[in-house]
Amino acid sequence: MKVELIKEPNDNYSATVQVLTNRGIKPEDIGIYIASTMDNVNKPTAFGEENMKRGAKMLMSHVAANDDILVIVDADCDGFTSAALLINYLSDVFPAFVENHLHWFIHSGKQHGLSDCLDEAMNYKLVICPDSSSNDYDYHDALSEQGIDVLVLDHHEADHISENACIINNQMSDYPNKELSGVGVTWQFCRYLDSLGGNTYANDYLDLVALGNMADMMSMTSIETKSLIFEGFKDKNITNPFIFEMSEKNSFSLNKADYKPSADNHLKISPMGAAFFIAPFVNAMVRSGTMEEKTLLFYSMLKTKAFEMIPSNKRGHKPGEMERLVDQAIRTCTNVKNRQTRAQEAGVEHLEHLIVEDNMLEHKVLLFLLEPGEIDRNIAGLIANKFMAKYQRPVCILTKVIDNKTGHVSYQGSARGYGADMMFKDICTEAGALFAEGHQGAFGLGLDGGYPNDENQAEVAGEGLYQFIEQTDEILKDMSGEPTYFVDYIWDASAVDGEKILEIANMNDYWGKDIDRAMVLIKNITVNSDTFKVMKSNTLKYSIPGVDIIQFGGTDEEVEMFGTGVHTINAVCKCAANEWNWQIDPQLIMVDYELVDKEPTVLDWGF
């Protein structure tokens, strides 16, 4: 177990200030960060007023002409919330137009942008792409040649600004906050429309803004992003039918110690609560749902659709029984998530065997080159996340794709970097990837497999793959595979600071991307029959002065070992608060531990 103290604690700092300073927020900015409000949000014109004006004119001209408009619903939680926000907003401003002339396209799988819907888009006068399409240059050109306008509201990086689309993108403008997701860009565009019409409709959809930003892992160190997430998850602002009903259904989980929002900030949902108990259900539907199920989910985010009464499909329902669309969507999300979990577990088991068989841990990147159908490509990213955390290294899960015209083979799929500072997308590009598109730590990747069926080129068919492995091994040669725990405090078991534990336990609202949950190291914990106890479900309790340490899922071996003799351990823990009989006490949740003594001594046995 490798442990590093992030910074030597400053005795003059509160635990909150120490933790936020350790996460890179300057001490002089912490007061502003904690107290930030919507006043800290940039104005829409920060994208460039001329560009915003161009986008607004493009939209308004087609509305005035009663032209048909198509909205592309991108295939993730940020994409769904972006499209839902835009459609809900336009329903407020132009209800009759939306009813008759606004349409939307939902991808069949995990496609992004215009790649699979160009033919459909040709039937419209304006195509709007929230959270996608900044780099779809060829498709923009093709639509422009047919006199079709394209409006992009996006946050993904691209090589250059398209000549044949209006691109509103915080990565490709002077907008100060690069940690704003697609739904945030879409919301700012709607705010600009509000400013032209003297309205305030956009602020009715801040819960969608909060969910999309949290789901897309935007950095919580950004004052603007943090402000939008806090505002959107306030109790008074949870108005979207899907988000409200999901928060009600999962209220028990959302209010457990690890995810309970602070009453001080008036939040109904903590950011990490949304990341664990709302966003994954959306992403499960996107990855593993049928088209009918995806449509049901999307409709549950639209206020004009969510409360429609539709035929019930509940088990044991009576003939002719009806239910609200949003209720059916919530239940369906749960079923699809369970279905995805089973497929994911099967995929993990299969790929674990490949790691051993192919000696994959000899390399710095876990690179899986799979045959079609070997695992469901729609859940490759989820499995990559699990392996990245388990094996402490980047992961690429790619499936063979054969071009039927040329015979060219490529491997395409999901890539995940390890650690916040690893620019893995750039590393893959440097190592010869065909393409690497998306965020630095989570993106779509393609590698060249050559022309294996061509006699003249068969010998070099795998050259691009070998080059990629060699190059990434070289670039990442100094990367350690040993897990490291970065802690904010190191305390001896005899001198644990209970007040700081309680203060950190009250910081649930702040945890998110780049504001990692605080951990502490407790050293020299004495474990014997007086301090060790086995509770229900093999939950283990270690008592030290002033606080109990809880270990969930203890093994039979640990129960046997710690139940005899005297041992000393060091433990990495999360901070929690234990509420019982109206009393709140500090508590620690064990994450990992190491034995300081390997064997009980003779004296330990009482001889």
C-alpha cells in the first residue's frame, strides 16, 4: 500500500480550506469558491457576441419561415440533457412551432454527431447538434451544399472551426471556462435568446444543466461549473420530470452518508449522488436500451411528454390500465440498468481471462483487440473504467472493423486514461492512432490493423498495432502500476482529530471531478479482542480513541486473523459522520490497510 501526503497540513487552515487547497484551489479564492452563486457565471456573450448573434439569427429565420428543424440527441447523458433542455426551452418560447415543426433524432447505439443520420438530416432546413458535431466537417459540407444550415452547440475539441456550420463551442472560442459540458453551452445559447426576447425561461432548466455537467465529469474546480451544479441541484430547482422522479425513487441511496447533500447548501441531490444514482441509468439506456426504451427515456425529460398517460406495462397490470410516461420510463431505466450490469459482468469475466492468457500486464496500456461480438461494444467504456481503476493504467477496448470495399482492418472502441494529469488522447495520437476523438481521459480510439488479406501487404498488417504498443510503452515507461492513495491528513491512532473528520464528512457537496473525496491515513491501529468486532454481513469494526473505523465486506480470513492475538495496522480511510439517537459522532470508513506486523509475537499469545 503506497500512501502520499498531498501537502503538509497548515495548522491555521480548517479542514475544508486544507482539502480544497490540496485540490489546487488557491487559498485566497476559497472564500469565493465556497460562496459562489449564479453571479459567478459568465455571460453568454463570452462565447463571442457575433457568433451568438449568428446562431440566434440562424434559428430565428427558420422559425419565422416555419421550416422543419431537426435536433440530434447525442448518445450520452450530457447529450440527452442538452437536447431536452433545448426542446423544453423552445416549447416555452414557440410552443406551436415546436409541436408542428421541431423533430429529433436518437442514435441507435453509441454514435455521435451526424455520422449515422446524414440521410435523415437532408429532409430539414436546419439541423441543431447539441453536445456534438464540431469536427463533422464533411457532413457540414454535404448539408451546406443542399442549402441546409447546421448549428452546433458543443464543448468537444476539434482541429479547426467548420466553414459550413455555426460553431458555438467553449473550447474553440475565448469563453473562459473550458470545463462546461454540452448542456452548459446549450443553456448559455438559450440564455442569449432570453436576452433578445426579455425572457428568463433558460433558468427553469438548471437541473438538466447540473446533471449533464456532472455526468460528463466536468471539473468541480471551475467556479462557474460548481455554481451551476449547486444551483441546479437545489431543492427548488429540481423540476425536470425525469430528474425529480429519479431522485424520489433513489432517495434512500442519495441520502446515505457518502452521498447525503448538505442542508447548508439547500441541495436535494449531491453531485456525487447524481453521478452514482441518476446519470448511470441514463447511460445504461443509451448503451443497452432498445430504440423504444431510449425514446421513452428522452420523452420523460420533455415536459410536454413526460406526464402523458400511456398503457401500463407493469408486471401484473390490468387490461386497459394506464400510467404516466415518466413512471414507466423510471421503471424501464432500472430494468435496462440491471440488464446492462449482467452483460458488463460477463464482459469483465471474459476480458480478465485475456489479461492472464496474453500477459497483458507486461505493457503499460491494457490493449484489448477483439473480434466482432466478443463483447457488447456499447459497454466497452464501462468495462474500461473498471479495469483502469483496478489495474492502475490506461485501458483500450477495441473491436475489429473491416471495410468491405477495401479490405482494410481497423480496431475501434473506447479508451480511458489513468489519472487526472495523463493526456492519454494526445499520447495515443503520438503513438500512431488512426483517430482519437473526445476528452483527454475518455475518448473513442481507432488503430490501424492493415490489409491482412492482401498478399502484398499481409506481412505488415499488424505493424500499426505493434508500433502503438511499443510507443505507449516508451512514452509511459515511468508510470508506476502500484496504486497510490493521496491523503489529506496522517494521524496516529492515539491522536485522531474528530472535529476535522466531521468537517470533512460535511463536504459531500464538493466531491466530483478534480475534487476527489478526502482520505486520511491512520497509523498504528492496535487490533485485539477488545478493539475488534464482527458486525452484520461481515462488517468489521476497529475501535480507536474517539472514533470507530468501519470496514465493509470483511473476509473470513480477516475475521479469523484479527480475532486472535494482537496486530497493528495502518489504514487509509474516508471520513464520515455516524448519526444515532440524535447524536452525531465522527466515523472512519476503511478503504485499504496494511499489516505493520506480519506475525503475532510469542508475547502476544500471553506466554
